[in-house]
Amino acid sequence: ASAAQLLAQSGVEINTIPAALKSVVDFAQAANGSLQDAADTTTSFLGAFKETSNITYAATANQLTAAVNESKLTIEDLKSLANFAAQTVASVGGTSQQLLGQAARLSNVGIEKSTIATGLRQAYNDLLARPTVKFLTFLQTAYAQRGEQKTKTEISNLLVGFQQRGVRGEGDPLQLVLQELRSLGVGQR
């Protein structure tokens, strides 16, 4: 009864508590964590992405379970991800599944756990949410080297377009920026 009460206090609708309870218990078990930690982490992720998606509590817990099972991420890492990166990712049209996939890949290749959440937040901020003048100037120069003259406003609008595509479910905004950078020859020798 206390687990169901915990979910109700987390804002889970009464009619969805059985599915949510099973999912959050599975998450806690997969992560070797407490039910309280699993519920709190699920609630944090859901809170960040609820405005931009129709994801349910159970689906969120299932995504977190998959992230733990498919990576070196722990429940503490996922808490950090929820606290440091989730809001930023959601604000630019990214999804919880995209964020968890990126974090899992970084974890699996050995990136420091403390760097993952802050690094992803920084990448989304610098490349999408609040691109710096330095980044816009860099892109302007890269386009010019390709023979295209673009203003910083045009480039900013392109980045906003990537965010809008993410909101419409047409791709991961961060991946779209990275693809654009590759098309400009950035990172290629």
C-alpha cells in the first residue's frame, strides 16, 4: 500500500497506478535502488518531458529501466541527468528517450559519469537553447567557406528549425545540429 501511496503522491493518476507500480518496481530492481529513488527519478524525468510529450509514468519508468539495463548508468546517474539536463533537452524539443540514449552511449564508451549530465546540458545549451555569438560566427564562417553567405539571424533560425523538428518528432535536435556540422566539414580531416 505504501508504494501505491508513493506513486499517488508523485501525481500518478489512480487508474494508472497498477501499471506504474509494476514499472517503477522493475526500475528499482534493475537499478538495485530503492523504490523511493526509482519513483523520484521517474517523477523528475516525467516532470521535465510531460509538457512536450504524451509519455506516461509507466513508459518513463520503462525507459529508465532500459537505460540501466543497456548501459553502465546507475540510478544516481539518472537522477543527475534528470536534475541537470532533462529540462534543457525538453526545452529544445528533445525527448527523454533521446537523452537516455545519448547518456547510455556516453556511459558505455567510458565518459566520466559526472561529465555526462553536465556535458549534455552544455551541448544542448550551447548548440540549441542559447547558441553563443562565437558559435554563430563559427557557423557563419563555415558556411562562407562552402560558398554560402548566411547571417547570424538565418543561422539562429536554422537552429530553431532543428528544435521545431524535434518537437514534431522528426528527429533529435542535437543530432540534427551535429549532422549540419558534419555537412560543413567540421570534425573531418
